[in-house]
Amino acid sequence: MTADGSEHVPADAWWQKTSIKGVTLYPWATMDADAVLERLSERGVNTVFVIAKESDGYVFYDSDLAPNQVPERDLLAELVAAADDHGLRIVPVFFALCDGYLLQQHPEAVQVARDGTELQYPNVSFEWMHWVCPSHDIVRDHLVGLAEEVAEYDIDGVRFAHLEFQPVRSGDAEHRSCFCEQCIQRHDSRDDGSWTDERSSTLTSFVADLTAPFADDPSVGVNLQLEAFADVDGTLEESREVLGVDVRELARYADFVSPRTAHVDMNLHPLWIRDVTRWFRRTCDLPVVPSIRAAKADEPSTRVPSDELFTAIQMALHGRAEGVDVFSTGANVGRITDEQWTEVERSFGEMDDLFEDEEATVGNSV
């Protein structure tokens, strides 16, 4: 995509011509990058979504703007260097609007719910939740600066996640954000449609800024990870009203999108993943690569049964996904069991045949 959201993607862009057999990887201090990638390649993986910026604001590379999680190592550089030897693509992942480090420096930039709750731990459930508001220039400048740093690496793509105004849920009540002083000064009303419009406009312009460092390199695929809702047909309205995310507008700045299809956390049948995939394809008119959980977020030991994981991946493909991204709890690939890997590998092996058949069908119809 270009900086204004218009298309310039070549027909042979990697995210369009091959199936994406992905996993999300959280680096660790003692990891052997080459050995880890070799093992993933043997598992049939061809795309590794590597956490590059954590929700605490720390990063996994040498940065002038944020602390390195592992100061003595540039793990992103090591993974990029090792990837070519194993035929893998590296896609750094940014947890964008979660940033504990930035809030330590600028506490005024925290997202604030309508009831006055500051959206950071321990006010909210999980320790990783430190939500910053994109209405603040310091937030935009810091995060865009990090994106510019990562753009200097020889990467294949970049994923931006956590792009929303986070609501607070208390029992049956839901309090939406953001009502920080900066937002209150910008909004004429807390109640009418102009508040919803302003939130959506703020997030869209933020994503435009965030993706701009990659806009003029057609070899780097920009991926946005977006929330999926149980009521698939109501996603467009619910996403905009609850999270401030206008899916169609944000899609203008992406090359492919990844709905967060955590069916296990939502107690939904994997068939839901098929419907979500179809909805995002139809709405965004982009390749879709769903993120599929291998275990419950709040109960890491509760893993998705291997046959159910296979079904979940198949449902994504039935919805005409261009591939999938398997996400274990904490992005720890070591938590994917051997039984789960067997079904993931089987699905990955069948993807190539599926895409070859689709290409042949298209070729015969021309």
C-alpha cells in the first residue's frame, strides 16, 4: 500500500501467490535462532510472526527509543539472518497501543474509560494491559519511530496488533474509551455520533502514520490483526462502536488482514472461523490469514484438542483464507503439543495442494 492507502501491490507479492503457513513466536533470551527456525521449517512453517514490540513497551532488537528485552542480543536481526537458510519469511509483530514503558514516561497518555478507569494493570484484568491513547502526539511519535527502526531490517512483512480503544467490562456494564483529557478536549460530545466518528478518525489516521514507513516497499506485506466478534454480521458496526475501529478504513492501509479468531476463548464452534474469514474477505477485499489459538488465553494448560485444531484450520480454508497463523498462549511455540503439531503439519501439507488446485482452476477459466 502507498501512504495514502491506494494500491500498488505487485501481482507476485508473496502474500498473494503462496499459502501462508504461520506461527507466532515469542523470542527468549537463550534461544538459538537458527535451531528454532530449522525446527519450524521442518514442521512445515513458512512464515514466522515474531514478537518485536511487547505490550510492556520493550522490544527484541537494538533500539534508540525503547529498552531491549534482551540487551546483549538483537534477536530480530538474528532471526532475519537465519531465516533465508531455512526458506522462512520473518514478519515482526507490534503490540501497538499496549505500551507499559511509554506510560511510565508519560502517564497522561493512558486510555481512560467513560467511568474514569485508567486502562492499565491493576485496574484491568491482565498484567500486560497498558493501553495508550493515539490522540497524544507523544504516542504517535514514539510508535512511528519504532516502526521506522524496524523498517531498516530486511523483513518480509510487519504486523500491527492491538489497534483499538479498549473498553472496560464490569459485570453486565461496558464502559468505552477514551475519555482522557486530550480526547475530551477534542470531542464536542460524549454521547452523540460525533464521538464515535472522532474515535474512528483518530485510529484511522494513527494506522496511516504507523504503516507509512513500509508503504513504498512493495516487497514488505503490511498485516493488521483485527478483532472478530461472535455476531459476524454485526462486526462492522460493533467494531466501530465498541473499539473505534472502522475495519474498511483500516484495511486501506493493509496488504492482508488477520482476524483474531480465538474460538476457544469465546466458547464457539470452529465453524465460526469460516464465517469470520468470509466476512473479512468480503468486507476488506484483501487476503485473509486468521490467527487461531492453540490454547485458552486465561488457562494455558487448557489446550485445544488436536482434532479440533485441525478442524479450526480447515474452517479457515473453507472460508478461502490464504493461510493461517497458529498462536499458542504467550506466543510460546513450545506450548504446542506434539499431537497438535501433527494436525498442524497435516493441514500445512494440504495447503499447497489446495492452492495449486485453485490456481489451476483460475488458469483454466481465463
